[in-house]
Amino acid sequence: MPSPTPHRHWLAWALLLATPMAAAQSPQCGLFKADESSSTLRISSPNRGEQKHFGSAPSPVAFQQIDGKLQLVSLEYGLPSALQVRDRGRTVEVDGTVYTLQTPAQCAAAATPAAGSCLADAAACLDNRTIAPLSVLESACQEGVPGMCLQLADRWHDEAKPAVDADPAVQKAALDAALSGIALPAACHDGGFEQGTPACAAALEAAPAVQEQLVKAAMTAAMTEAVVTMAAPTAPVIVPAERRQQLLQLCRKVPHGGFCTRVAELSWEAGDPLQAVQALAAACTPGNETSACERLPALQAVGASLRPQPATTLPCGNYRSDGGLMDTLDFGDAGLVGVGWSSQLRARVEGGDIRIRHDKGGDFVLRPLPDGQLLGLDSWTRFQVFAPTGEGATGCSAPKQYTVLPLPQDCPLALADGGDAEACCAQGKLQGCNILGNRLALSGNWLQAAEHYTTVCRAGVREGCENLVTAQGNGAGVDARATLEQLCKADHNGLHVACDVLATQNWNLIVLGGALQKAADEAAVDDTPPPRSSNRKR
């Protein structure tokens, strides 16, 4: 005698999805696997399931009727996808991916969302998450909608960002530059425009063409100020402890891998690694692994000693970590550090941090732990514990103190489109020369760009020297190594920043890259069809 379970299963689908579309076919419950990838779709009830793609944690989904069609709605991303059901519910297709039932399972009862809740209309709820009030985000997160949880974390992170006020001098310079060339009425001269005198206002009202010019000038000044402000250094963002604790509690209730990892990141950035490990542990449940989960065992092994201390000297010898962008740090003489690649980097102690300068314009940042291990603190080494291996150097000479000039912010208006970097550079302003070099490089004029980078490097600015190296790797005829050697030799103490950049490059690899680029450029020229000859009779 057949079991009544299948009948109850079909009845549940029919009650939930009582539409002509639902009457055709409904998927069975169980684990479905994609025919051409490792992606899986687990259907647990008539309106709930989870989807998993390679390299990512499982993400919950809801099944919802939208415009008379059965849709799969990601509760993380909010993207609805048409769900096509075939073969009596044993095959489903989502966004062109065909899933076939591998392991049938009994359906759980269909969840009935409360009226007005996020899950009552998940697609619309998630679609409005960027403008939803905090109370709605918190309530939806409590329901178990990870997309709303992530939005809540991001909202609190944005609110914690310190305000960046524009420099009044930059504001005035931007406005003066935008107003230059506009012929104001006579009544606006001698301070009439700045003071907004009635006579000036009346004269402007009678001159609509000048009004239009002033509106454009104001918009240009505002855009320039915005560009300069965005380019200014930003302070670290620290979400208040009370909110971080609330996020941790939500993470434990909604242990979604992406959300809990985000909570761990916010705790890490706030300098609370112990709280971060708690969030990461919630993220890394079996079958819910993320890339950060590789670091969890080492962090848990440190235990209560996970309290980074200020550094006073550079380490010496070899350190290793499990996973991450780099898993080896080999500290040697003069602050040089091998990182498992072909080139070496330079380390220094600054403000209690062990900082290792990299070629992305920033630093790897580490601090020692009480037991002698090193903890990665920046976004590249986040969650990494580097343990000494007992190998490598046993005694390292002190790092050299190179003479480095910060890039002067002496031509900030050149950052905006249309800013006159060339004029600034001609006046000897290094920021203008660096910006001009960047613009030439973006247009492929590496040889000309190298001339301006050399000017900046000669003055002792690291960015100029590093940009010069980049120019050699991309442009034929650029010999950055020879230029750096010349600048280094000219400094009798050998402490010019060019000496540091010269010593920390993999020149063989750079030369090879330049040769490959040259060959590619020549091949592109050879492949260019010859110009067509004229068919006109003479």
C-alpha cells in the first residue's frame, strides 16, 4: 500500500502555491545537484531551501509566487529567479542551471510568515533594504534573512565612519579656479559678489548667461572638492562596542557564513580579536565554511593570549601561517623580509606596529602576541597567525632609516578632471608632476610618464620611485633600474629612498615582463591590416 506521505507533500505545495502555474508541477524535497558544476540546491519545505555554489557558504532561499510564477528568492542577495520544474519535480532549472534530485527527503511543513514580515514578501523586502529603517533591518535579521543582517552591519559601519571635513583653503582655491574667466557685472566687483550685495544680486538677475556660468562653476567647485576629500587619508572605522555585541548575538541566532564573517571583520578592525574569533566560530560551522575559516584553528589555539602587544623591534627568522595571501615571512638583515615570492619587502617598526611595505601603496601590519607569534591586523593578513619555525636568520642587523619625503599635497585641484597638473609640475609642484605622470601612463605614454616620475623620485618621494619601476614593466625604453642606481649613488650615505626601492625589486621578473609586453605590442602592430589603397583613377 503506497505511503500517504507523497500525497501530503503534493497537498502542501498545492495549498501554498494555489495558482495555475503551481498546479502544473512542483519540485520534490531533498538535495539537488547541478548537472555541470558542484552547485547544490537543497529544498527542505514547500517554501524554504538553501543554495550553495563552489567556494561559498550555503545561502538560504525562499520560494515565492511573483506575477503568477514560482520564483526562487535568495535571502542573501534578494535576486528572484524563475524556477522551472520538470520530470515530476525531480529536475529544476534556475537561471539556466539544471539541478537533478540526488537524495530525496521528506518535506517539512511550510513556514507561514507573519503578515507584514520580511519573509512574507522576501523579494520586495530585500529590494528595499538600502532605504529600510534600522528597525526594519533588525526585525528582518531576527527573522533569519541574512541579506538584511548584512545591510544592518554595513549601515552601522557607515554611521561609524569619521566625518572628513574639506580644507577651507582647498574650498576657496576650488571656487576661485571655477570662477576664473567669468566676467561679473560691475556691481559685483570690489567684494559685491562675495558679500552678496543687493546691487550685485539685481545685476546677476538681469544677466541669465552669467547665472548659468556661475551655476556650472559652483558644480565644478563642488566636484573638485569632493574628489580632493575622497583622496584624503581616512581614519579607521570602529563600530561602537554595544552595536558589535548586538551583531554578535544576531550572528549566533542567524549563523550565516557571510554575515558572521562580516561581524568578525568589524570586531577585528575595532581591535577586539577575541570577539572576532567568536563570530568566526559561528560562521564556520560544518558545511558553512568560508575562506576565512582556514584561519580559525590557529586563532582558537592561541586562546586567551590573543592579545596583540606593541612591537619595539623587528622579528628575526622565519614565520609561517596557514593559508592567506602569503604564508611565509622570512625576516633578515636591514629589515628585509622574504614573503615566499621572488622579491623582498622592507619592514619597519612604527607606532608599535610591524609594518611591511607592499607594492599596492600600503603596508602589511602585524603585532607580536605574548607567546612570540605574530598576528596580522590589516585587510590582507586579517585573521592570520604567524608562528616562528626556528629556521632562518638567528641574528638580524638593524633596519636602515631611509630618507623619505611624503608626497606634498601642493596641487590638490589637479586631482579633479581638467585640473592643470602640467602647470603645477612646471612650477615645481611634485603632486602635479606625479598626477601628470599617471595621466600619461593611463594613455600608454610610459616613456614620458617616466620623466615626471623621475622628478618626483629624485626629490625623495617613494611614490615617484615605485611608479618609475612600474613604467619600466610596461613601457619600452624605460630603464628604471639605471635611474635608481644613479640616484642612489648620488646620495653618499646610501639612504635615499631610491636605494630602498632598488634593493626590493625583482629586476629579472620586471625585465621579463617588459620583454613580454614589448613582444605583445609588436605582435599587435604586425597584426594590424595595411591601409587600403585608393580605387580612384588618376
